[in-house]
Amino acid sequence: MLPALGRRAAGWLLCAPALAVLTAAFGWPMLLLLRMSLNTTDSDGVLVPGLSMSTYDSLATSRDTWLLSLDSLRLAAVSASVALLLCYPMALLVFRSRSRFRALLAIAAVAPLLVSGTVRVIGWLALLGDNGMVNSGLRLVGLSPVALINNWTGVQIGLSESVMPYTVLTLLAGFGRLDVRLEEAAATLGARPLRAFWAVTFPLTLPAALGAWLLAFVLGVSAFVTPKLMGGGRVFVLSTQIYDAATQTLDWPAASALSVYVLLMLLLFLLAQSALNRLATS
Amino acid sequence: MSGSVLMLDRLNRSYGGVPVVQDLSLEAPGGAFVALLGPSGCGKTTTLRMVAGLDRPDSGRVMVAGRDITALPPHRRNVGMVFQSYALFPHLTVRSNVGFGLRMAGVGRSERNRRAMDALGMVGLTDHAGKKPRQLSGGQQQRVAVARALAIEPALLLLDEPLSALDAKLREELRVEMRLLQRRVGATALFVTHDQAEALAMADLVAVMQSGRIVQLAPPEEVFERPATAYVAGFVGRSARLQGTLRLGVIEAGTLQLRVSRLPPGLGEGSPAHVFVRPHRIRLLATGASADNVIEGTILALDYTGETVRVVVGTSLGQVPVDLSTNDGAWHAVRPGGPVRLGWRADDSLCFPL
């Protein structure tokens, strides 16, 4: 049956179920979102249907948008960097391990994904709260407690951890070109272990590291649960602003427009990354 | 050239209680090309890795040029190694690959480039200096790996199955090329191979390995003509293998009496024995002709290979391979199913205890 259809038609046919689901569950809502962002809200907060760019205009001219964006990007960038610094050695260890526990190590590294993000945040609250393990410990040794939740520090810690499993996975997948023989070859050519790492391992893993950083960054910009719960209502980023606009002030056009804005920004980063990748491999 | 450049002294290595290399000793004179020959799992690669410092022996010593380097890490050994997979750095150009060792040694850029180009010149690849390894063919990559190992002017060159990833014809070309190159630079080389033809063709000394031990260390001709054990005879070259019992100085096999000119020491009267005969030492006997050993049989198969015809003869003692030269047309008379008489000299019977 398939040969009669031709390869191209068969390909489309095979993709059809997934395309249908994506159109219904992703494409259509996105269109609705785009449409909503073109409506306006009057001074009483009543939705005024229409085709206007005025919501975008007020977003673009508002100083808050830029401050929120900067905070969001900084939070995501720091989280991605912390996650990468912590995950890179771990991923390298797992990748190079010849132990029979290698699979176990890899599973342990991504096990947090098995737990809901909300549950993990609650775990962090228990650890970092005023009477949490960290502060109890500090008090025990006679030090004064520090505020680690309901502020930027807490969100930063929680977000860094929450993107780590993705970072490890991306790194492990990207280490494909790495081969222990290369480091051995470097050693026989007189390279000390650290030198071999910088001259061989590091450049070969750089594309994977960049990819992992970007994924963590994108996840960090769009993260909602961690900033919301660990920020305790005192940390404002783009995602929490969208949520508040949609559920508290019920300004749907503003929420939609801000969503579209975040979407475009992330798309830009992804495009920049693929352009960079092409440049690196050519 | 005087003295031994490489000396391995009773090396032992085991993995998880399983001995991989056992009491292995070896001496390689300066400038020699030494082959470690054996089937996979015989410990030859582990031995090579212990010389490179990539693996540590449980006991024993590795000496290079009279210096004990057993405890030195690989980067302080000045030993050039060519890996089976070549292990070229994919992110560096061919020139940077070859110059890598010099860069690690702190040689300045211009000097480094000059010496890298010299090394590339030796393997005829100066035109490809600016390319990345993946842009080269397998044979070219292999030569870059050799140039990279030689560029550091190593005390010792190690080669781990350096030709195994190449196709048969290229392999034979590179055998000659590498041999010439090694002679030219005068490096002492130790190479690992499971290919007995490669070992015989390239090496000055062949160390045949079995289960972590060297069972024979000798020049190729000696390994082939006077194998030390039945294992060596079976591993190096093809043979007819006949079984019998020693009775009154001959090997009794079925109704036949096989004459051998050298009996292995310690083979007692009535002991079972193996007799190996190389296929090219067996002749087809014309009617009435005789030989020290004569056996009758039927032609089972003919395999024309160009220089020779490989004939398989079925006899009362099993199948016997015979190589006939195609220099004259005599082999045309041989037909499958036809009866045939085979003969060989007592000198050509290699006898081993069973």
C-alpha cells in the first residue's frame, strides 16, 4: 500500500496524527493567543474586542517591561550557568564511567524529572525555609539565619536545580564525539591531564555545553512554578507577570501580548544558536 | 643500535582476578620492529598499553633505553602511539594534529609548524596539512596518526593494530611504506596485530602470544619454519594437521607411518603427537615417484587464487590442504574427485606433543 502512495505522500500520512494533535492542542491556542493580544482593555478593565496594536505599544513603552525582561533574562542566565557548571563535571563522569553502575548514575542524574516541579519546590522550601535544615544548622553552630526563600536568592537556587536534569541530558547526548582514546592520545603526546582536558576534551564538548546552556536558559525564562512559589510573591519575572495579568487583574490582552513577546524573544535566541552552530561546524 | 631500547621484565596484569598478561618478558634491540601477535584477548593490547603508560602492571618493570619508566604517567614517557582508531583530534587541522606533541612540549609556533610539515612530508601528506581529519581517507588518516606519533621523536613507537581498519590492498601497500618509514627514522617499534601475515611481513621479531604469555619470540622465518609449539604452528600460517602416536621413531597414524626429522624433546614412546605440514611443502607425486611421507587421497576442492591453486585433499587422516604453483600448467590436470598421491619430506614434518 505504502509504495503505491509514493514516499512523500507516505511521509505526510505518517506525520498526520502528530500534526493533527499539534494543530488542535498547540497551533489553535497559539492563534487564539495572538488574536487576544490584539484586543484592548478600557480604563474600567473591560475587554474591548478589536484589531489594535495598542497593548503592544504600551508594553514597549513601559519601563516595567524592560526591567522585568532584564530580571527574567538575568535569572535564567545565572540559573543556566550554575546548572552548566555543576552538571558538566557530572555528565563527563557519567559519560566516561565504565562502571556497571553507569546506567544507575545516569538515571540518578535525571531522576528529579520523575518528581513534579511543584513537589521539588516544596522540598526546597523545607530545606531553605526560616526553620529549614540550612537555617537550623546555622543556628546550631551559632550563626544568624539567612533569608533563602521568598526572595531572588531562593528563586535562583530553585531554578538552577530545576533545569539541571535537562542540562545533564543535553550534555550526555552531545558528548557523542568524545572518545577516551583522544585523551589517551593527548597523554602519549606529552599532555598533562589538565592540559589534555583544555586542548582536547573541552573544545570537543563546547557545542554540547552551549546547547545545554541555551536549553536551560530558555526553560529558565519560561519557568513559572519556581519563581512563583519560591519567590513568595516578592519576585517578579515575565512569567509571573503574565500569570498575574491573566488571573489577578484579568487583563487578557496584556497577558497575551506579553506571552507573544516572550515567545518571540526565545525564538530569537534559538535562531541565534542554530546560526552559531552552523558557523562552528562549517 | 646497540643494546635493547625496550625491555619488559616479568609484567603481570589482571582484571578482576582474571590474569590478562602473565610473566611477560621481552627485549627489543634498538631500531627493531617487534610484533606482538596473537588472537583477540591474548593480552597483546594490554601489554602495549602498559608500555605507553595507559595501563599499569600489577608487577614487573617497563624499561626504555635503560630507564625504568614503570611508574611514569604516559605524558612523561616520550612514547609515540598510533591507535587502532587513529584517535586524531577531530577539531584540529592535520598540521595541528601532527604538531600537538610539540605544542605540549612548549615548542614555538614556527618551529612547531616546520617540524609538523617535516613529519607530514615523511608520509607524503604535506598537501593536506590544512584539512580536518574527517576530510581524509582512512589510509591518509592512518598516515597522519603515524606522523603525529613520530613528530615528537619518540624513544619508542607503539602501534595498536595500525592497519586493521583498512581494506586489504591498501593494507599491503602501507605495510611496506611503514616498514620503510620506520627504518628511515630508525625508531624502535612495537606493534600489535592479530594478522599473522602482517606480523611476518613487517617485523624483525615476532612475539607470539597465548593467554597473556609470549610462547615464542623469534624472527618471522623461525616462527614460521620452526614454531615452538603446536599453538604457534596452528596460529602462524596454514597447515595440514595429522594426529598419531610415537612408535619406534616414527609417528603412527592409522595405517601410515609419518617420518619426522626432529622429534620434540620429552616425547616418549607411545605418546600421542601432532604432525603439521605446510601446504606449500606438499607435492603431488607422479605415478611411481616416492617421498619420505606418502599419503593417498581424493581431490575435494580447488581454489584458484592467482599465484597458487589451493587444493583440499581428503585422506584417511582427514583433510589436507596443498598449495600448487600456477607457474607451470601441471595444475590443470588436477580435477575434483580424482585420486591423488601426496608426498613431503621428513624435514617438513613439524612434530609436537599433543
